[in-house]
Amino acid sequence: MKKTLLAAGILLALFAVLWLVGFLTDGGTVVRVYLDGALYATAKLDKPAVIRIERDGVLLNEVVIENGKAYVRTASCPDQICVHTAPITADGGSVICLPNRVVVKTGGAP
């Protein structure tokens, strides 16, 4: 009886660990968008999405995720450097809009 309970406990612990590992891994590259240094939004790089970054109801930037790439489509800043920056991929990288204090990153730790 004790051996059966011990075996059941070990199996239960094993399943719990496997579930936790599966739950904590993101299963794909994540795009992280920061506004003023704080995490604003996240999205999977392998799923099409549009992230609108707003402050006080005003659109600052619009980030598009498609075909495994993320890029800034529109920006309210005067220089438009972020709009002309090459798209970022799962290999890592970032797009920065300095006037709006927006950073878009892929890969790695936050």
C-alpha cells in the first residue's frame, strides 16, 4: 500500500512538473512592446497582429506582426526613423521610436 501511494505521488509530481514547464514556456518567439520603459503589450511572432500604442487616447505607433516579422507601420513622431527600420524576426532585434519612447523587441529575456 505504501509503495502504491509513493508511486502515485511520484507520478503526480512528474505530471505537475511537466504541466508547469509547458505552461511557462511561450511556445514561440514573443514580440514585446514597451512604452516609457514599461511592458505595454506582447504577441506571438507567428500570429498576425496589429498593436496600437496609445497614450492618453492619442495613437503613437502601430506595430504590425506578419509573416514572422514585426515592424512599425505608423508613427506620430516627426523623424519616422522607426517606420523605416528593417523588420525584426525571431533572431532578435529591436525597433526604437525615441521621440515616443516606444521599444519593440523579439527574442531573449524581457
